[in-house]
Amino acid sequence: LCEFSLSAGESAVTVPGELFEISRQEFSDGAERILLRLVSREWLDGTCPNWRTLPADEPAYLVQDIQSLQIVPPPSVAGTLLLEGYRLPASMQADEDEPDIPAVHHLYLTSWALHVGYSVPDADTFDPGRSEREEAKFTRYFGLRPDADLRALSRQDEQHHNVAY
């Protein structure tokens, strides 16, 4: 989805605003690819307190902020940060533009448009009941809309497992 060229020792990149969740992250030096572990600053602070001042070496971690990424430790050789993830669709400007969503799903997109249209407080179109029904149709097909809290909970640094005491 995204590629960022980095020189040796360079560790920070700015993420495009359309990319909102990263699902795979690798660093490639041209000869090999290294899978990076996506972690939080808090996790790194607890695991490797001196991570901010580590010398350049083989990258192991990737820290994500709202609009930036930091590779830890910084790479000792030039290479490319490779990212896969989820992005926002491209905006549709012209009448000929089509959604980035596969055509098989287009029929159910109309349910969302109707939901929004019926919820506008207008004397001719406002209809809360129809708005709720169209939103329910959309949700049955596409699932519940995840919020930021749900996304954060699903991206934990620690593995979930039972511990016997």
C-alpha cells in the first residue's frame, strides 16, 4: 500500500492521512525483508527504556502516532519501509467516479445514503423511522461501525492468554 525510502539512521516518516490502520509492516534493505512489530510508546518504555537513544542497528519495532511512524532502532543501512493496511476511500468528485468499494457491495451503499438523507431535518425528506430502517439494513450487511476505542483494544501489544495462580 505504501513505501517510504529511508537513508541509514533515518527513523521517522509521515503517514498519509488516508491510512488509518496498519496491518503489516516490514523494512527492506534490498536483500532481505524484516518484519517489524507494531508497538506503543508505553510498551517500549516498559520493555526497553532507552529505545529513543538506541544506535542504528537492525530495525525491530514500529511506533505509530497519529500522523507519523518511528522505526526502532533506526536502520543502519538505507532501505524501504513497506506498509499494508486500511485506508479511507478516494473522494468522488466527478459524476463518472466510482467508489473504491467492490461493485458487489454498491447496492448496500445506497442504504447508508438513504439513512443520511432521511435524517436531515428537512420538511420534505425528514423521516426518522425510515432513516433507522436504512441504517439497520446497512449494518446487517457491513457490520457494526468500529469506533476508535474498539480499534485501540484490538491492537494490543501483549498477547492475551490465561495465567494460572
